Amino acid sequence: MTAVQATIQALATVESLTNDIDTLAVLDRQQKALAAQVKTLKDNIANAYGEGKHRGEKYGVTVSLCNTTKVDYKALLAELGATPEQIAKHTTTGASIRVTSTN
């Protein structure tokens, strides 16, 4: 099956569904598959071309090395001897709705 055929079949599947929950499950699976393909393509491009700006036939990409910094605040607060009350004083909480599709 070609990529075009797979896309047509996926669209037909989604369009034939009448239940939002089923549609979400199908789209969620498709999104995960696409995300995996995107990651593979990005890795391949970075390894093949290296850093810099690169052009395809229609589009371009920029490959750059990015350094990230992460602070382990839990360990830092423990090392500084912060009490649970001090931590609670500077902690905010909020509510959100999470919808996760299952099989």
C-alpha cells in the first residue's frame, strides 16, 4: 500500500465514524504513527546533512544543536532545607481536563 492509499483509507475510516470517541481513538493512533515518522525523518536529516540550512525541492529545514538546562528543584529544595510549608507557600495548583483514548 502506498502512502497516498494509506492516507485515503485513513480519511475514509475517520469520515465513516459517527461517534466522537471512536474518531478520537483513530485520529490518536494516526497522530502517534505520524509523530514517529516525523522523529525518524528529523533524525535522518540531522545525521545526513548536519548543522545548517538545507533545501529540498519545495521546502527547507534548519538543523541546529541546542543545549538544554534542567534544574531538579525537588533536590535543590531538599539541599537548601526548605520545609514543606515553605514549598507549599510558593506552589500553585490548577485543574485541567485530560482525555486519553484507550483500545
